[in-house]
Amino acid sequence: MKHLGIALALALAAATPSLAQTAEPLKVTAVPSVPIADGFTFAAVGDIIYLRTMLATVEKKSPDMLKLLRGADVTFGNFETMALDLATTKASPQAESGGTWMLAAPGVPREVAAMGFDIVSVANNHATDWGAEGLYETMERLDAAGLVHAGVGRTLSQARAPRYLDAGAGRVGMVSASSSFTPMSRAGDPVGEVAGRPGLNPVRVERLALVPQKHYDTLVEIAAIAPTPTTPKDGVIRLLGTSYKAAERPDGKIGFSYKPNANDVAANLLAVRQAKQNGNFVLFTLHNHEPSNSSETPADFAITLARQAIDAGADAYVGHGPHILRGIEIYKGKPIFYSLANFAMMNNSLDAVPADMYDQYGVAPGSATIPELLAARNARVFSDPALYESVIAISRYEGGRVAEIKLYPIDLGVNVQGAGRGVPAMADAAIGKRILERLQRLSAPFGTKISIEKGVGIIRVPTGGDQ
């Protein structure tokens, strides 16, 4: 009888194919999303290099600025530092930093939230200045402060995943990435028994140098006598780790073109699409210094990626990284801020730096104070007044499209020395006019018209979407 039961069970199993055997493949279609509520306001700034707890000073110095940040439905900035307690941290400075070993006081995330910020990117070239331990500690402090953050994680999948904020007007999703980073900063996913790698969400790019024809011909000759000779391929010669192509430029100087990693682009656009399907408003942000910190023109790949992100569902693109303003474009009724420069630039306020930084600038530890070291460094690489001039951009949405953008000029102490340098406040009339006129000039190539009214830049977007 027992054998009969087993035989019957086997017969029934054979007569009833599994779901995997019978089910037709799912037909996957786009999932619609309801736009954010009309009247929604989104405030955005660039890099938040805010390193010490000084909210009381900012409150007294510029209450109007804080009113703007706190008054928007959602406020964003790029959190470009690690927040550590050196007395207790398990982190240590890594052999390679993002340029400076950024270090903020433990209470800084709470103050950033108190200023009015709701969501921040952490995908930038300082994400692993203090290693995985420093990144984890910073993420924990951001969580404790109630700041939604994106762009970093314990694995690549975590770093690339959308993060959400449920605001009164609807659900806001954010995907953040960086194209400028140290090699060790790129996150990785686990495979089999190999653990994942903490870090940031990358958009890797391959740089192509564009040189005048006569110089290109010389490079081809040099490549032919290199220890491992190379010849041009598709009009490109690769020499000593750099690729070159002949291209005549009006200024006769070297230019750059960039080829982004196709897999990184596709994965980020997929994350944007998912964020839109699971929310009402999506922000995509990219930290990019390319082609250089002195360039007011975005890199070619950033322009393409910004438009691709909007095509994938993003409602706004915010670029940050080069520390200076770049133009604004309205694309299909959505704003593209190619760079909003700095909100705070307090890198002169560090009280502790690793020995590597002294070595980097050829100064012996003990021969100079840290402020003296930083002042000498800043005079060399951060002396441009434009680094201390920016805007707070507040966008208002109607019918799922941006209807108006107001640009409020801020001054980070362009004429200030000492502890006040790099600390933001509303700009006076003269500096504000200079900032807004610069933005007018930088945005004109994208067809964006900015009017200046009572010290505020205003972009009015027609119902059709583009200006």
C-alpha cells in the first residue's frame, strides 16, 4: 500500500507540470507614475563643505538664507565631507584622498538638517578619505540626523539604489553618482564567497585628449618608438595611459572628450526609472569635476547624461563638483543645473590633517600650524573668487514640469579672511549682480533666459516646457 501511494504521488507530479514549465514569460511594461503635487518647491545647492558646528553664527549672519532653505518642500545639497569623532572613530586616513582629507565635527549632520536640508548626496571624491570605517560612521550620523542620503553603500547595489523621502507633496526619490573619484572609492557587489566592497556609485569615464594636428602627428611618432610601440586606431593614438585625437580648437589649446562606461550609465538610468515608478518626483545628481575645476563649460558626457536621466524619468538634474557655477538648461520641462558650485567652502577650517598632507605640499610637520598650511594650499589651488560665489536654486513645479526657477545669490566670504571664509550668507547687491550675470552668460548657450529682478534671478518656463 505504501508503494502504491508513492507511485500515485509520482504520477500526479508528472501529470502536473511546475509553474516554471507552464507559465508564459512575463510581459514587462512601463509602470506609470503620478507627478508631484502642483506648487511643489525644490531647493538645491552645490557642495556642502561645512566642517564645524556653527549654526548659531549662520542664524545671526543670514537668517534670510536659512528661511529659503527651510521654506522649500524639499532641499538638497552634496554632503562633501566625512563626519567623524577622532577620539572614538575606528577610521584612519587612507593613503590617497580626494584632494584633502575632509573631516567634519560629529554634530555637523544635525546642523545641516537644522538648516533645512532634507536629502543629500554622498557620492563624491571625498567619500572614502577615511576608508570604509569613516564612510560607515558618516552614514550612521546622517541617518541619526534624519537626512536621506544616496550614492554610497556597503555594496554597489546599495550605493546605486534610489533613496526616498516622503514629503507632503508626494514621494521624492533620489539617485546619486560620481564620475570623479579615487580608484578605491568605487563600490562593488559580492560574487559567490567574495564580499562586496563599500564605496560610491560610479559613472566611469574614459578621457580623450583633443590636440592640434601637428601635435597629434608628433605623438604618433613618439608612440612608434615607445618600449611597447603603438599605432593609431580609428584616428586615436594611445600613449602612456592617455588617448589622443586630432582636433582643431578655436583657442588652439588641448580639449577633452569623455566616453562614459555604458554599463554604469545603463544601471543608473534603470535606477532613475525605478525611482520614478515608486515615487512622484525624482532627482538625479552627478558629482563631476571634468574637464577641470576651472572650466565653466560642462563635459560633453555630462550634458548627454543629464538629458538621458530626464528621459528616464528624472524631474531635475543637479551637478556639483567643480566648485564653480556652470549653466542651466531647461530640457523637456525639467531643469538641468550643470553645477551649483559651493554652498559652504570651509576647507580652511580643518584643525586636524594627516601626515600625508604635509608631505603632499612639502611642509615638515611642526614647522607650520594647520591654518598656515591650509592658507598656503588655498592660495595655490582655491584662490579664484568664483569659488566663493553661488546661488540657491528654488524650482516650482506645476503639472509635473518646472514652471519657475528663482536663483538667490549667496556669498561664501569672497572678501573675508580667517574663520569666516567659506561660510555662506546672502550676497549683497554688487556681488549678487555679478553672480547672476555670470549665470546669464553661462546659461545662454543652452537657450535659457534669466531675468534679474530685485536681486533675484528668475527663469520662467512656458507651458510647452523648454524656453
